[in-house]
Amino acid sequence: MTSVLEIRNLHVSVADKPILKGVNLLVKQGEVHALMGPNGTGKSTLAYTLMGHPLYVVTGGQVIFKGVDLLELAPDERSRLGLFLAFQYPVAIPGVSVANFLRTALNARRRAANPADKGIPIPEFRKLLKAKMDMLQVSHDFAGRYLNDGFSGGEKKRAEILQMATLDPEIAVLDETDSGLDIDALRIVAEGVNKLAGPNMGALVITHYQRILNYIKPNVVHIMLGGQIVESGEADLALHLEERGYDWVREKYQEKAEA
Amino acid sequence: MMTDVVAAPRPVYPRTIITTKRKAEPAAPFELKFTDADVKSLSAACKDPAWLARRRRAAWKLYHSIPMPRLNDEAWRRTDLRPFKWHEAELSALNASAGRRPVPTAFLKPLVGKEQGGQLAINGGKVESRHFDAALRRKGVVFTDFAAAAVKHEALVKKYMGKAVKADEGKFAAMAESLMDSGIFLYVPKNVEVALPLHSVLWASAQSQFTRVLVVLEEGASVTYVHELASPEGATAPTLHAGIVELVVGKNASLKFVELQSLGLNVWNFTHERAIAGAGAKLDWVFSAIGSHVTKNFSEIDLNGDGGWGRMSGFYFAEGDQHLDHDTQQNHNAPHTTSDLLFKGALRDQSRSVWQGMIYVAPGAQKADGYQANRNLVLSKSARADSIPGLEILADDVRCTHGATVGQLEEEHIFYLMSRGVPRPEAQKVVVDGFFDPIMQRIAFDGVIARLKKSIETKMARSGSGE
């Protein structure tokens, strides 16, 4: 059965300030959606809210994922249900290697499914991680490095994609994964996403710029403004934005832009 | 002056807390109740040779000349001795020790590699088990209990006892020397390399325990030695341990010393420990403090010869009402000496830790290189860590750096780990494990690491007012 993430009239506040003002969106496994919009319109707020960050307070609406009320779940439960967030600013966890961390995350999944599970055998895990690193053209020494600690911007984003590849989500939200990357890093990261997106994974690619969409071809493009999705269309909507910027959107939805 | 002082973010400086409670008089009598006759009886019970009995009596005199430390003594500002009922402590060696349970087998497993050159377990002052490689004995290595050594190796013990820690250094040094009821003596002769590690366990099962560890490496000798100080878990009656640890590391000798403290949460633990290292000597000293109710530990390295190297790595994890106070000093008394200290600790519940460190560079100790860092992870609102680094540099061509930090678990870290499917308690444990990783890297002995990781797991899993 195809997994569906459905966002219904979602309202979210941060520190009592309303940011999302009624977001509606439906992402299915196997689809790639791009969510675009000027800075400060609530794109990252949507990403954090979907993952359950404690600072983002839902004041109205619903999010249903695989028939489950997502908002009732803790972040770890959301992850184990098949949701993934690639962070715009992943934090460094000193002293914890990429490999150890991923093994802990995989084992948490196995143990949630079966409390008696002994954890993934180390040889099997090594093989799995090696395959994922090869697929994403990540050098093997990545596995032994402390998670995001001293990573360059590009390495951090690649580490996010490696985590995504290893955890095998059904719906992935990529929060400005393209920001801060040079064109080569962008291409490598985008290729990684393309390898993973397919019948088994749906993606919501949040971006400010159109350029990542030269590499990742979305089925649908949404434009967010003032905490709502104001336009949805096919891939050429992104090209339209590239040519004309966001001004025409602001003009068209002046009220919302000023809200 | 090429003194390079690099402080880490969020330094913690000494704070002065003045409350009326600090000035309150302790309940009298603020002293042990033992008489000169008791000390004589102790000497007899321990079968002291005459010279040791004299040392004991001299230390007992010293003990009485030093008042019990108060909060207005600089080194004792943060550790309050008043709640302990000193006059109720007994001399265990004078009492029958029938019905003592054996040392738990968990403490008798080798912690470094699979094989050991020797193991010595002392339970409540009495040797419970011993094993020592005959080939090492033939090479002149001595590894035995202190009482036996004082008789069979009188000349050696006499020569080195008190070389590193003197009875007049403080109340508890005098206490430990005068009231000693058990101890360990390890001697490695010149140029002897002990390939297999040695292991000793002081199981402090008696109501009070006074111990001494004396380790001597002659020129060019080398050994890895794991020493454990532990006592029954779950005991509740307040109990006293005072101890001395002396490490004498000769010219170009190399000592790896791992010291694990797992005393019960009822124990008040006081130690004076010092290593003296000769020219070209190498000392790799690992401390772990898991247990005790109160610990006040003075640990110093004296780098007395050109090119000496000393590393101190400390691990502590306090919970409940534990109070762990470590006072460290790195003394660069000679040129080209290097010291490197890293103490890392976590605290939960309403526990408290104190680390006060000093790097001292003597006049003329040029090209000395000293480093000290103390990092604390405070896991609850009511726990508190005090971290007080210090430098005293009297030479002008040295490099000394230090840093001290007290941090909390960051919610952003926990959220990030949880977003990958890891439940909150496990996410917290991942961050704590990561915090301790730099210490584990320095320890490099799998068995010791496993023991410390187990203690982290146990302490993290314990229910209580963790948050």
C-alpha cells in the first residue's frame, strides 16, 4: 500500500507568533514535491513541525501519516513510522561516530518492532553501511568520524543523505539541503536524492532556489507565502519563478504576503 | 614570556558561598576516638615489624597535631566534613571479621587483556586470594600485600615508603599512615619489563579501612597495573576509607596505572596520591570515580627529571547525593617535562563534583609543556559541578594551556538523535557516551572501557530525580 502524508489546515506558532496559517499538502510515497518560497514564509517551520520539534506549537489542523495522527507521536516514533527530515543545519554530536550512531538508530527500529531483538549483527551492518556509502560516493572514512563534528557544509549534507539512505524512509523532508553548497556538492547530494527517490520513497524538497530542481525533477511544485501554500503546479512553475522571482507571487497574493 | 593560555568557552571560576551554616560548629567531638593504646594494638594485630610500628606511632602524633579540615581551609572549601560522625568510626583490624562475604567475582576478572601476571585481592584487610607469575618473581618483581612486604622486603619498603606521600601532608595522609590495616606493594627492578598486567583489589568491606599502595619502578622498568578500590553495594552505614597511593617511577621507567574507585554509596573516602617521575620517565595514570558518598582526593604528579612525561585521565559520574572532589596538581620541576590532564565527569540528581587543578612550573623548568582540561556534563537542574583550573608558572619559556567547562545536555542534540528513531533515554545516553569518548580513547584498555561504559549505563538507567 502506498504511504501518504497528509497535512490538513495546519496552524503552527513559535514563541506565540503564528507562522503557519493553514497549510494543506498531500505527499505520496513515490512522488517528489518541491516546496518553494521566499525566506521567512514558514518552509522550515513546516519541516520542524512535521518532525516534532518541541519549540513548534501546533495550534490547529492535522497531520495524518499512514493513517496515524502524526502530531500525537514523539519525534522518534515519527521516524520509526517512516518519516525522515534532512536538516538544514545538522548539529554536531562530538564523540559519537557516524557508524555507531547509525547502528544505534537501526537497532532502535528493530527493538521497537521486536523488544527481544539483539540488534543488527556488526558484519551485516558494516556491509550495509559500506553499500550505502558507495552508492552515495561517500568515502569510507566517514563512518569513523564523529557525527557532523568538524564537517564542511557539503559533508554535513552528505551525512544527512547517508542517514536517509540507511534508515530507508517512506517520506523524506529535505529542508534546504541545497543551501550553502557549491555546484559540485549540490550535484552529488541531488544525485543521492535521485537514487533514493522512487517507488519506495516520497520526498518533500524544501528550497529557496530553483537550482536544485535542475537535478531533482519534482512532480509538483508548491509556493509558500505568509504561512500558506498559495500556488501549486507542475515543474515549469519552478522555472517561472527562476525567470521572474517571487515578486509576482507577492503581488498576486498581496494580502497574504503582508500577513 | 611565552605562556600560551587558551581558555575554553564558558569557564567556571571559584565562587565564594558564605552562609551562616558554613560557620556552624561541628558536633563535638570532631575527631576519631582512638587512643595511643589502640594504635599499639593495631600494630600488634597487623604484626608490624618494629620499624613500621615506629612509623605508625610517629604518624599518629602528626595526626593529632593537624586539626580536622574546615570549610575555611582553602583545599576544603567545597567539601564539608562535619556530617560524618568521626568519633563513631571503629578500627576494623581490632574487631573480628567473621562472616565476611568474599570479593564479588566481577572484580576479579582481568580488565586488561585476558591474562594477568598477578592478582591480589584483599578483603576487609585480609588477603583473600593471590596469584603471581613465578617467572616474574624470579626476575625480582615483588607484588604482595603491604604487611608481608614490610617483613620480607624490609629494606625496599623502608627506602620507598613516604618518598612520594609524606604523613605530614594532611590530616588524612597522617590518618592513613598511622591506622593502615592493609595495602599493596609492587616493585619492579631495574630494566625489568613486566609484559602481563598486574591487578589488585582492595575490597573495603570493613566498617573503616585505611590503606596504602606503594609502587616502585626502578630505572628502565615497565609495567601496567590496575588497582581497584571497592566495597559492597547497598551498604548504608556511613563508613570511612583513608588511603595513600605512592608511585615512584624511576629514570626512563614506564608505568601505566589504572585506578578504579567503586566504593559503596555509604563510604567517606579520602586519599593522598602522588607519582614522582624521574628523567625520561613515562606515567600514564587513569582514574575513575564511580562510587563513594564523599570523596576528597589529592592527586599529584611530580615531574622531577629532564624529559619526564605524565598523563592523567579522569572519569567520574556522580548521582544521588554523591560528592566527588578531586584536587590535582601537575608539578613541572625539571626542564622538557610534559604533563597532560583530562578529567571528564557527568552528574545527575543532586550530586556535586569539584575539580580543582593546578599546573606548577618551577623556576628553570624551561620548555615545560603542561595541559589541563576539565569538562563536566550536568544532567539535572539540581546537580552542580565546580571546575577551577589554575596555573603557577615560574619559568619563562613554557607552554601551558587549560580549559574548564560545565555544560548541559542540549535539547537540539536530543531532538536530532530522536528524529532518527532513537528514544529519548537512549538519545541521552548516546550524547553522554560521546561526551566520555575522549577519555575512553585515552584509556585504551577494553576491559576498563567496558567497566566504565557499564557504569554509565547503570547510572543513566537508574530512576530518580534525574531531570
